[in-house]
Amino acid sequence: MREVRATQTQLAGFAARALTAVGVPAADAAIVGGLMAEAEMLGAYAHGLYRLDRYIRMIRGGAINPRARVCVVRETAATALIDGDDGLGHLVMDLAVSVGVGKARNSGAAWVGTFNSNHAGAAGVYTRKAAQHGMAAIYGAVGNANVLPPWGGIEPLLSTNPMSIAVPSASGDPVALDMATTAGSFGKIRAAAERGESIPPGWVLGPDGQDITDPRRAGEGYLAPIGGAKGYGLALMIGLLAGPLNGAVLGREVVDFNVDHGTRTNTGQFLCLISLEALGSSAVITERVAAVAGQFRESAPMSGHDHVRLPGDASNERQRENLANGVLLPGSLVSDLDRLAGELDVAPVDSS
Amino acid sequence: MREVRATQTQLAGFAARALTAVGVPAADAAIVGGLMAEAEMLGAYAHGLYRLDRYIRMIRGGAINPRARVCVVRETAATALIDGDDGLGHLVMDLAVSVGVGKARNSGAAWVGTFNSNHAGAAGVYTRKAAQHGMAAIYGAVGNANVLPPWGGIEPLLSTNPMSIAVPSASGDPVALDMATTAGSFGKIRAAAERGESIPPGWVLGPDGQDITDPRRAGEGYLAPIGGAKGYGLALMIGLLAGPLNGAVLGREVVDFNVDHGTRTNTGQFLCLISLEALGSSAVITERVAAVAGQFRESAPMSGHDHVRLPGDASNERQRENLANGVLLPGSLVSDLDRLAGELDVAPVDSS
């Protein structure tokens, strides 16, 4: 298998070509391709080009509408409700960011909800965009496959419902958290199984509530939330804010996009934006954030750690490295993208 | 030691008498007493009357200003920044709720930040108030004692930074999460030590990063966040949104109110409110929330659990029970309150 080192432009261009080939208008395909490439640059590889094949299957299967007309259907000075028209989630969130930034600039803060949306890739991409506009932001979404039972239950009624919070800092890069509300993830469990390692207690619980630490037996249990009942509560509250508040699904109506490419998902997201200027001088506030960040980074590390990091530091570093050197795509991904290029009759990822 | 079964009115009245005796104006003391009694009714005993002695010490020591003039010092259509004038945190948050509800009613959503505030008791009290006004709400605060090191670090730079999220439901009681971002708490560790039990892995980490499970050795380590790096990230982001965004402290400047009753804390909080009516019909949305809640409650329990609960269910049940029968105050608390009554020359908690 060949490996490819690809630039952000190459990645965005390939995704756009592939999406255009299945009927997405060129302007929309360029937006989605750009956001997928940004996720890849941040090192959110599970939300980058890796997802392209799935999105294309969902367009071909009918779950995603390639020619969606994403629009605001209800609004106030500080809120907007966006109907995604079953389009690509990136397009829906792209509108959410621009509408939200505009409203927060005028009103000080904004809350944007979405429905009839779809998987939008890496949560951190959207809160980081808000941070670039001098705003703090909170994002939450209903995930697209139920894998997490309520605490004390065994029916998986929740997804990994992710959350991202970003705050601008005078040091340049924002402090930016991007996390799922489950302790582990299927990706990490698969990786442990491939390496023959065990998984930590607290990642997978069996139907009896006992930890499963053999990754090959993970299928017998369920993903566990961070912090037990607390993480379950957080996953549910994120789900309520992103789903039922907007008329999007949560619970049994969630469609598993791993197996069903034909049913519209009615995914929901929310984005909350706070203009720093509404609370004070943006320059002063971002200096305060940078000062606190400095305290943390310079604080004493635990033995076995070389230094203390802040949420987002790892992504900031990968982004700098990937922008400078391109992303090294693993052979398995390149082979998938090459197959896709062949099927869609478009130039491969490294053609230009 | 005598036990006392006290009504909400008795609890609120006693707290108000005690606060008035140390110089808090009667109207303010009534507000604070009422909010402390509400926390007690919800079963948030660690944030109810138990805290009264601490607040009074802080007033006497000079950390809390009994005659604070809490006011909005900066505002936009959807935001407000409140200067707490070093007053009781309950007063500051009481204003935050009323200002926020008004703004969210007019603008659809609101974000309120506070500084020069103090410990405000139970987080859930404030988000539940918003829910009574037909609003979803998110609350976060910088806690008043640093107990949590950053992940990979050993200097406690964070408090248990709590978070509450509430969403109104057609079934009456809201779905309401109220959680600290640490896995365990000193209260639960002390209780385990008294019972001679061990504490679960993941609650306390030693300086070497290894779990400490003997509660008597907890002092050798640090509280651990939920979900490792994720909970650390969440505690920090809540802290940034509640602290530096508002000009309140975070990190090394946090004053430990357990040992210092003379230094003003400059505590910060945030409250985000979303009017359901801005997103759709409030009646339809709360019916959707109740339907999802019903799916969860009726889903199959894990062996060892009798049924699945939602965030806030336990508090809702305790509230109903406590409103009907009064709260049974443990002897140790009654003896503290009696001592306080004697010192301040006010009638004891069960005098009326």
C-alpha cells in the first residue's frame, strides 16, 4: 500500500471533487472539503478524509441530500434555528457559525440550534472558528450511533455525544477542548486488540456492570461514560440541548449511520457563542486567558510526564506540523481514497 | 446531640436571622436564606445550611461584604456582566438569573458573567429557576479551593469547578444535571474513611500517578478529574468561561475559603439561558423532552439496578419528600447551628 503526504489544499480539493461527482454543488463541496481538511490538519483523523467514503455512501443511499438548501427557519436577536434539509452536516454548521458570529457581534451572545442536519466532523473545527472571531464558544451534537446505555441501564440510548469548548487566548492558539462523553472509543479499542493489549477499566462495561478489559470481548458490553453517572448525565444533557430543543432526534430514533445509508438521520447540533467584547476589552480578556494558560503550562509535571498541557495543545502542535509538512495518510486510507477516486472517476488525492 | 426536622420556611428563616445579625440587610438575607433552604430541599446538603457557618465567618473576617451593592456593570441585548461587590454569591446569582431571564425573553438567549462574587451554593438551584421560566440553562463556576492538578501535573490549580445544565420537561420536573468535574469528593472520602471502606480507583491519584484507594492516605495525593484528561479539560474550560472572561480569578489566585476568611475571593460564575420559545413552541419542545425522558426511564436496567434514572431524578424525589416532611438535620449540623444561634443571639432553627 502506498502512503501519501498530502497538503491541506490537496485534501480539500480531493474531498470537493468526490462530493461534486455525487451531485453536491461545487460551492458547497468546496466548503465541506475545506472543513474536512481542517479537521485532518488538527489531527482529528477520525473526522477527516476517513469519513468521506461514509458521506458519499449516505448521499448515494439517500440519507444525505446532496443539493440541500440549508436555511434559518426561526430567529430572534440572539438565536437561530437552522433546518439542514438533510444536507451534509459541515454545510449546516458552516451556516451556524456565520449566523451565530453575526448575532453574537450584534447582541453579545448567540445560541444556534440545528435539525435535519448530519454528522459534521470534528467538533473543535467550529469552536475554533468562533475563537478566530474573538468569541468563546460551546458546541454539542447528538452522535450518529447509539453506543452508550444510561448509567444503571443496558439499552444503548446515547451516542458518544461530543462537546467542544474554545476560548481565545492572546498567545495565538485558543484553549480548545474537544471530547466525547464516553471514556474510550471503538477506534482505540480496535487498536488495542490489534496490538494484543488490554483496555483500561472504565472503558467497557459488561451487562453485569463489571469492567471488560479484553478488547476482543468489548462487543459483549457497552461503552462507559466518563465519570460514571456524571458522564452519562453530560451525554444526555448535550443530547437534549442539541436534539429535542431543535426538533432533532435523541434516543431510540437515532439512526446508526454505520449500517443505514438510506434513512435521513435528523441530526441536531447546538453552538453557543459569547463575544468577548460584550464582557470587557477583548485584548485584556485574552491576556488573562494567556496568563492562566502560562501558569498551567509552567506548573510542575507528574513523574512520567515531561510537561503539563492544555486542552487543544496537542491539536495546535499537529496543525502546525501538518501545515508545514503535509499530513502523512496511512496506506489503508490512501487505498480507500484511490478506490473512491476510481469509482467516481476523479483525480486521486495527490494528483495536484 | 439533638436531631431536628425542619421545614423550608424554618431553614430559610434561620439563615436569614443569622445573616441579618452579622450586618446583611434584611431583604438580602431573605433572598440568601431562601436559596440556601432550596438547596437543602433538593438534598444538596453540602450546599445548604451546612455552609452558613462558613459564610458568616467570611463576613466577620472581611472576605464577604455583607452590604454589597450587586449590579450590572456592562451589558448588551443578550449579555450582562455583574459586579458582585464581594457580596454573598447567592445574591449575585439571584440577580444573574433575573437579568438573564429578562434578556433571554427579549433576545432569545442570554449569557451572564459575574466577578467579585462568592460561593453561591448549589449550582442546580439556579438552572432549575431558569427551567421554571421555560428556559434551558447552563451554569458554571470557579470553585473556592484548588484541589485538582492539571492532568499530568501535580500542582492543584483547579477547584472541583461545578457545572449544572437543566432542561424543562412537560412532565413537570426538569431534567437537571448538577455535577463537580472531579470523580470523588472530600466529603465522600471522609465518609469512606469513617466506615473503614476503601475508595474506588480514579478518585485520588498519588504524586506518581498511581491510584490511592485507602481513604486515610488521600491527603498524600490529589483529587482526580472524571475521565482523566477529559475531566481536567472540562474543569479548566468551565473555569475560563466563569473566571478570566469576567475578570474573576482562576489558577494560583484562587483563595481557599476553607482556611482564609479575610481575603476577598473574586469568584466568577456564568449562566447561559435559552428561551425554548425562541426555538419553537415551548409546549412541543417540553413534550419531546418528556418523551425522551420516558424512553430512558422505561429502558431495561442493569442487573443490580431497579430502574434507570435521569439526571435530577434523585433531587426531584428528595425535594418532594423534604417539602412534605421537612428535612431531618443531622445532630452534628444542629449542634453547629445551635452554637451559631447562641453566638449571634438569634432564635434557633426550630424556634418557629
